[in-house]
Amino acid sequence: MKIYKESADWDWRFGQTPEFKNSFEKKFAWALVDFMFDVEQGVIVNGRCFSDCLIPGYIDAINEILLT
């Protein structure tokens, strides 16, 4: 019960979240898009987009936004 109470605390869930990486993949009619994120203490600190899109300028523009 002690572990449950500690992990149910707002500060533990959001303020002390360990670093992790996550990715989301979505298939559109025009391409497969994969977003990868690095998260530290519940905040996205880095992101990249990968795709098989035939217009790489779109993916480059998304990556410019994610890196700022």
C-alpha cells in the first residue's frame, strides 16, 4: 500500500518521471510517419520525425519545428 500511495502522488507521477523515449507511428495515404520523443521529468526535450514521404521537404519542416 505504501508503494501505491507514493506512485499515486501527483508529484511522483508528473514531477519525478524518469527519463524515457517514446515513438508514435501512423500510416497515412501519402506516407508512413514515425515521431520519436525524448522525455525528461514529464517534458518533451527532443523530437524527430522519420518518414517514407516522397516530399522530404515536409519532413524536414516538421523536424525544424521539433528541434526549436
